[in-house]
Amino acid sequence: MMSREQRKKAAAALHEKLQILRSITHSSALSDASIIMDASEYIKELKQKVVTLKQEMACEEEEEEAGALLKHSSSPSPTVTVETLAGAGQHGFVINVLSDKSCPGLLVSILEAFDELGLSLHQATASCADTFRLEAIGGEMQNQVDNVDEHVVKQAVLQAIRTCSSQGCRQQQE
């Protein structure tokens, strides 16, 4: 059993650690429970920043690789990367698409593929001037079964690109 003096020391050490946590997380909370809740929110924010930074780094690397590939390759092929995001009760994906060709309706075709998979789009950036580029963060809708993985998403996006490209070719021939 702990003596009264040991309990006081333990309580003082805990209080000191909570104050350090409060200062690190820039919390203005006074109660121990509120400090812990603020710290939890701070950790969630940091995790989201990490995801965003990883996405930006992956996009930069992909741009460099795609640029090198386009210089050395005569056949245009789309690049699709899908990463899984997993958090507390969340399941989603970071999707990057880069193609040196853009065809009419490509973005719509990809978004329809997401819809068919039961993915909701949380955030997206698209460009389709000379090349096509899409950076998107999507998650599974709450009423959907948890059966979609990176491979399924990538295949659906590639199929949407193939379908759009073949329809675009047919429209140009007519």
C-alpha cells in the first residue's frame, strides 16, 4: 500500500505532467479531463497534418516520376496511386491520378466510379488543361460495407479512365 506521502508525490507528479501536456498542446483548460480532451484533439490535428504532408510529398514525387517517365516514354499512360487512410472509426483513401492526356468527361467518369464504390469525396483538386491531374481524399459512406481497399479503388479509377478514353476516341471519329 502507498503511504500518504507517496500518494501526494504521485499526485504532484501527475499534476506537473498534465501542466506540461497543457502547455505543449496550447490548451487553456483548467480541469485534468479537459486538458486530456484538448490533447486528444491536438493529436488528431497533428495526424491530419501528417496525412496532408505525406500527400503533398507523394504528389511531388509522382510529378517528378511522371515528368521523367513522359520524357523517356512515347506511350501515354495514366498514373494512379491510392493510399489508405485509417483513423479512429474512419476509413478512407488518398487518390492521385496523373495522365498526360485529358479527355472530355474524365473527371465525371472518375467521380461516378467513386460513387459506385460508395466513396464520398471529402476534398479534391483537379486540373485538366493539357494534362489531367486529380488529388482527392475520399472516405466510405457510413451506410456502406467496409469492403473497399486500395486495389479496388485503383482498378475502378483505371477502368473509368479506359472507358472515358475509348468513348472520347469514338466521339472524335464520328
